[in-house]
Amino acid sequence: MVAGRRSLARVTIGVLAVVLVLCCGGVAVGGWALARGGTDTVGQVDFVRPLAVPPLAESRVDERGRRVFDLLARDGQRDFHGDGRLTRTAGFDGDFLGPTLRAKRGEQVVVNVVNRLAEETSVHWHGMHLPARMDGGPHQMVRPGATWSPTWTVNQPAATLWYHPHPHGQTEEHVYRGLAGMFILDDDREAALPLPRRYGVDDIPVIVQDRNFSRSGQFKKTRNLIAGIGVLGDTLLVNGTVGPYLDVRTERVRLRLLNGSTARTYDFGLSDDRPFALIASDGGLLPRTARVDRVRLSPGERAEIVVDVRPGERVTLRSNPPELGAGALADRFAGGADRFDVLQLRAADTLAGSPPVPETLAPTERLDPADAERTRRFTLTGRSINGRSMELDRIDETVTRGATEVWEVTNRDGAPHNFHVHDVQFQVLSVGGSAPPPAWSGWKDTVYLAPDRPVRLIMRFTDHSDPDMPYMYHCHLLYHEDAGMMGQFVVVEPGQRAGRPPRSSHHAGHD
């Protein structure tokens, strides 16, 4: 009852704040917001738990030469704080998050997704190039008790991808409960480079998520009514671990950073501001190593960094207040004043040697805007794209297989958004008319959108076509996605017209 009264009071305060903004020109609330501090855990985290490293998913090769994975979605419970309070959760093959799937370019994979939840769900392979019917979006829902077995051939560079549910209107809820995991792709080019690659030793998945906990230890989704971006938590989970540390036994450690949060943007750096090697973004290796001391990731984005450590030292991976570009007041309400201690790196007194990170990584074919068949423009406002809210039976855009296109995406709100495109990896041509930052110099599938700074993307649609089954494009702040900030496109053969999504497509799977 006390928790309920506190939640009601918080909502009442939020409503009153909105009224003050509307009635008083924002003076009262603006002064309060600028005076208050953001969430700040720097120096407050007791790093007392070893970082959990998700296990590599077991797989087998079937009689057809396909690599087969089994993935079981189920409810669970976990004591995150070590005090006996059990949080109701969900996960794949466990009580929270899921194993890391790993496959090599050229392999055909099958993933048997078994739904043991009490409700429908789906599994989207975020960043993967694959047929629309295997994409795991809202058209490939899996009934309780059913199994869905998508299969495709991996045909893209080595990269850090991930998987998560994508049920229309319920994605935030399913991800917040813990349904997500990493999917690593390998290829010969990456394998030939002198990079750390021993999984769990010097090549570490780092899935960062924020959560709010009730007094009884349950996840709670208290929304900031003024920011309107979804849930911003005050506690970080890293691979599901609260207050984690990582024992480092090599001179260099590769961290595969994934922003698995539903709304929060992070600005990752190290506690002493030392530079690190940024080697990869969403779609794989950058053309060249970038020496930076910060990398900003909005929900769904990934980056791979290599950190140099010295014997016996302790250094902390930290999230600094991210520059969201929405103005001081809007930034603060959207987490722009928040900072967190994320993960402590504890270097052993004696470290095994690691080769220097190479300057040249993966020469990238640059797509030429002169080859683009057309330019499409997307404007994000409210909870819509181009003035339309998501409808499962409506095709919004039709693309011809083999075409190169430029997509210009603009956030016309005063609040943060980002933009994710299914199936393709794209290149960033410009941000607000300027060259993109080093972190965006390679292949991407998700980009942050600051208000009123158009982002121009170029992409090529290859291999897969289906006039009836769409892919998605949407804001990856999951509260926005669920509320309708999403559209659908189909890829068709030359001269072919778009069809209509089959009504039965949301009942995928077999019992």
C-alpha cells in the first residue's frame, strides 16, 4: 500500500509539473528541473559481484549441414541484490536474458524458438540480414506452447548483433522482463586480425540495461511523464549483474557493448578518461580503428572497444551525462544529466601479453549517393512517422530488390528518438549537414536522432524479396515503438507490386 501511495504521489507530481509548464510558461518547473541533480551512482556502487558472462549457446549440425540452436523462452525469478528478494523475470534458457548465439558467415542456421511463456511473443534478430518471414517481427508471433523454427544463411560481416522480442504494443514489457541476448557473427577477415577473441576471457559481452525496483524487489515501470520517452531506471544491470566487476588477465580486453535498455542513452567512457580503441559499430568492424574516450549508444546500438589495462589497477567503465541535443531542460528529463558507474575492470598483478590493435580493420565499400534510385524522407513526431501510426495490415513503403536508396530521417519533436531499420545495414552520410562522427563511419542499423538534425542514410537492398511480408523501421525507444512510431516496408522484384501481409502471419509456430 505504501509503494502504491508513493507511485500515486509521483504521478500526481508529474501531472502538476506538466500543468505548470503549460500554465506558467515552464518557469517553475524549468527552474526546479535545472536545479535538481540527475541520477548519479558514480562512487556509490559497491562492485561486489563477478560479472556474469552469458554462456555460449549449444548448437549441433544436422543432416543438411545446418547449425541448429534451441532457444526456450520462459518465466523465472532472480535475486538481483543478494538479499533474498526474488524478482519476477523472463529469459531464454534461464531466468534472465539468454545465451550468446554464435555463427560464422556462410553457415545456414536454424533456431528452434520454444515459447513456454503464458502469452505470445516473438524473437527478432536485430541487425541480421535475412528473409522477412524469418525476421521475428510482429508478424511472426509464437503462441504459448508452440515452436517457431526460422532458418537463413548468414551473409554479412562479423558483428555483434542481438535478439529480443518484437510483439506489437508489448515489446517494452517483454524486453524489460529480461527477454534478450547477444548474437555474435564471425568471418575470416575478422579472424585474421590480431584482436582479443577468447570469449569470456578477453572478449566480453557487456549488455547494459537500467531498471527500477520496488521495495519488494520487483521491476517497476515508473514513467517520466514530462520526458515521455519511457522508463528510466536508477539501477544498472550488466549481463543481469548488479554492481559487477571483471577480472582482467590480459593487457587488452575487448568489450562488446550493447545498449539493451528500453529508453536510456549512455555515453560510455572510462573513469580516468583514458582513450580506448573503438573497432566496431552495429554492423561490424570499422574501416579504421578510432582512438576515442567516449562512445554514445542509444537503445539498440552496439559498439566494440578494446581497453588497455595496467597490472594491478582498477578502472571503471562509466556512463557520463549524454549529450542528447534537445536543450538543457528536455535533456535533463530524458536522462541527459544522469551518470553511472557501470563495470569495474580489475587487472591482475601479472598480465598476459596482447598484440597492439591494428589501425586498419575492414576496408568498407562506400555506397555512392549518385547510385541511389530515390531518396525517401521520414519525419518522427509524437508517436508517428510521416504522420501515420503503425498498422500491421498496411505497407508504408515499397523497395525494389537490388536498389540503393537514401533515407533522410528527421526528429521534429523536442524529445529524443532514434531510428532502426530491419534487414539492412546502412552507412551514415551526414548528420545535420555535417560529416558523421567516427563511431558512425562503418555499418549501422540504429542511429540516434537529436531534434531537428536530419540524418542521411544510404543502404542497399539485396538478396531477399517478398511482396507480402514486411520488414519494420521504427524508433527503438520501445515505449515509442509500442505506441505506434513504426512503419513497414516490403522488398519486391523489379516491376512487382506490394501485396498485403497475410492475416495468419501473426500465428507463426507449431505445437
